[in-house]
Amino acid sequence: MFFKIIDFSKYSSIRIGQPTEVLIIEPGDAIPTDHYLIGGANNLLISPTPPPLMMLSKEYAYFKEADGFLEIGAATPTGRIVSYAKKHDIAGFEFCAKLPGTLGGMLAMNAGVKSYEIFNILHSIRIDGEWIPKEKIPHGYRFAHLGGIATAAKFEIHRGYDRALLQELVSLRNNQPSDPSAGSAFKNPPNDHAGRLIEAVGLKGYRIGDMAWSDIHANFLVNLGKGTYEDAEALLKLAKDNVFEKFGIHLKEEIKRL
Ligand SMILES: Cc1cc2nc3c(=O)[nH]c(=O)nc-3n(C[C@H](O)[C@H](O)[C@H](O)COP(=O)(O)OP(=O)(O)OC[C@H]3O[C@@H](n4cnc5c(N)ncnc54)[C@H](O)[C@@H]3O)c2cc1C
């Protein structure tokens, strides 16, 4: 293992943070338990004082096919997964297109789009060196309790990469803000949409400093320039307070603050 300085104002999708020392874990290293693992930082808000951070090295980005299964390393970026599936005519990964991150981040968040979620197509995950079948891992809408560090996952191979489905899912992204963000800030409450609630309390487009609730999609916290962690935090609190006051609904953060 070795240390690397990562500038989170450039690396994180929301462009907030500062140059920070991150421990890079290589195959064979004992994985420390006192560091927080990050993937591609597409769902993170890095504070000025984050906990000690670690990351899997590039060696953990790989594909291996055997006995009807595809094994993918946890550091593999989603874009590469979609390209692999296309090249080898494998079905099921179409929804990963334009869903920024790594496989590890997708597993931990049970990331997905509409009814498509990574756990739907998953067979098992290698967690802390042991293969665990998905049925043994508590998971649901945008969460999975992995209970450790995922280094790889296995998927049963079904042929038939679906171009039409890919196009349909990618076109859903057309009305997504292009300003830097970390995706949806809040999870959708049961039978409702966080974006609708934020809009209903008049916060769509509301700005503090250089951070704002997007005027395109109210559940996207966007960085319009030099947005800070404090501005982001203030907007999250404002939305939570106002939505609770008006609707009695507690919005839960999907974004992870570190
Ligand atoms: C423009 C945009 C659009 C988005 N659209 C969607 C969407 O449609 N659907 C959706 O679900 N998400 C969406 N997101 C959020 C984000 O893409 C997903 O949450 C993604 O899975 C995060 O992956 P990551 O590698 O960046 O994880 P990170 O943000 O780095 O980490 C997220 C969490 O995963 C954990 N984690 C990472 N790697 C591992 C590992 N190997 N083992 C254990 N835990 C790990 C981290 O500890 C952290 O808790 C969007 C984000 C952006 C910026």
C-alpha cells in the first residue's frame, strides 16, 4: 500500500474538497479497518476534515469469465463495465451507462435506475476475502449492508446486450443537470419524489453561495463554481427542515458526507 494525494475539488463529481492523503490498497495488502473506503467519489461530499481515506488500486479493476460467470473487480469504472458487456454481448448491465462510479460504489449503494438495480443481476460479492451470496446481504432501495470491503462481484452470464434499453435509459439522463453534482441528494421517500417535495417548498433553483438546488431537477445539489461544503450542508438542512415542516416527511440523504 502507498499514499497518494487526491484533490477532491477535482476528483469528486461535485467538485468539493481539498488535496487529501488517500491510502491506496493493493492486492495482498491487509485492508485497514480504521480508514473509510471511497470509490469514484460520485456520491460523496468531502468535508474540510474527512476521516482517514483509502481506495482500491487499479489492480482491482478487471474482468474474468469462468464457468458461466463474469467476475468484475470492485475498482472497475461503470463505463468500462458497459463497454465490456457490449463487446461480449452480455445482458443486464445496460443501466450502468451514465451512472458514474465504480462497481464497489454501486454495490454499496445498490445503485440503479428505475426498476434496474445492481443487486437484481448480482450473484455474489467477495467481501473481506470471502464470497458471499447476495441473498445473505441485507439490501434495498439505495442501500446494501456489505459489512466490509467489496473487492469483486460475480454475475451469471446471459447473452443479449440490449441496445434499445440502453438508449431508453441514457435518454432519461437528458433532463439531468450537467453542472457538477453527486447525483440525487436525497432518497425518494415511499410513494413520493424528493425532487417534487423540494420544489413544493420553493427551493428549486435556490442558491447559497455557489451551491444550489438545481433549477432543472430540484433533488440535484449542484456546484455552480466555487461551492463549499458549508454551503452544501446549509442547503441540505434547509430542504430537510422545510419539507418536514410542510409535509411531516423526513428526507433521508443518499449523498454520503465525510
Ligand atoms: C450525475 C450523476 C448521476 C447519478 N445517477 C445515479 C443514478 O441514476 N442511480 C444511482 O443509484 N446513483 C446515481 N448517482 C450516484 C453515484 O453514481 C452512485 O452512488 C455510484 O454507485 C457511486 O459510485 P462511486 O464508486 O463513485 O462510490 P463513492 O461515491 O466513492 O462511494 C459511495 C459509497 O460506496 C462505498 N464503497 C465504494 N467502494 C466500495 C467497496 N469496494 N466496498 C465497500 N464499499 C464501497 C463508499 O464507502 C461509500 O459509502 C449519480 C451521480 C452523479 C454524479
